[in-house]
Amino acid sequence: GTFTAGSVPGIYGNTVRATVTGLEGFASVEVFDGTAPVVTIDPIPGDLTNSLTPSITGQAVDDYSTVTEVLFRIAEENADITQAEMKQGRLEGTGKDVRFTLPVSVLQDGKYKVAVQAKNERELVTDPPVEYAFTIDTTPPAVTISGVEQTPSGVSTAGILDELLDDTLNRANVKVMGQADDHLTNITRIEAALDGGEWTNATPEDGTLDTQSESFSVMAEGLAT
């Protein structure tokens, strides 16, 4: 006779047995696995790195079959990732639940996305691929000083820090204004130090650091000529 395990994905551990006048015969049941491995990618903190060879890791899990390969493509944010070269990831161990690392080549500053698929021993592949977006930024923000003004008298000088030592300022509180700009990511902190002293937080003009271009000011108190 015949035995049908069914069409639901899984491993069927049934053994078929037939008895004829006291004699028994056995037949194995073929495993039916209709599911591909599930892929998860470990997020980079803040989805931001200052490494040109970032370490991208993750996990591939299959309920029924051994994971045999991890494949990936990487492309710039606005590019068609399906046209990127398919590359081989590195499996860390063997089995149904494995970690992997993607050997990313040296890149440059920019926004990228990676698409990852895993394959099991039955040639079933994760579809659609799992995508993850991240940014590489190795360039520090540019800082410019836009002006200096004395408070509370209102006497001001135009942009030359050496003028802070001018005798006309005598001992005074001085406000230094400037701009911080980054070509890729938001400004997260602005600090200033006077004559090699302690670094203190500057104040963003709008009260919040949340853009790639931020105007700021910092107060230097009790300056003397």
C-alpha cells in the first residue's frame, strides 16, 4: 500500500509497517520541507558606523533542514540592489540555527542597504530577501565661527576671535556664535573650550540637535584683557 505524509511542511517520523502471515516489512517516509530559512540581521547601533569595513552579522534559522548557505547583495541606498553582485556570507557552525557574518568590502562614506538570503539543504531560499539599511560616516562635522558679541553692553565684533582680547572688551561676558555641518548624519553634540579649559556644551539655536546643519552659541564669561 501507500502512505501519504501530507502537504503540511514538517518532518514526519512515521514508520510504515505491513504484516503478512507474521512477517513484517518496513519502509521509510520521506521528509517534506516546504519552508525556507528565516533570516534576521543584527542592527548596527544607531544604524550608523564609522568603519569602512563594517561587521554585519545575523542569524539564519530553519525549522526542519540544515542551513547550507548565506547569500547577500550590497548597494548604495538609491541603487537597484537586484543588480548588485551576489556574494557569499560566512556561516559560523552548522545546523538548523546558525550565526553568520557578511564579509563586506571596503566602502566609502554613504548610505547603504544589504539584502540577505539563506538556503537550506533542500535548496529552498529565503524569499523575499531580508533588507537592512545603514550609514557609513567617517568624516567629522565642519565647524565655522560666524560672530562674536559682548553682553550685556551689546558691543560686538565681527567673526575674529583674537578681538576677544581687545582692551575695549575689558572683563566681560562674550557670546560666540557658529555653525556645525555634516554631509551625512545629524549633529548630536556641540562643545566648546576656552583657552584649553574644560569642554562645555554649546546651545543649539533652535534648542534641539536634530539636523545635519545646526547653528549654535556658547557663552564665555568673565574674560579679561
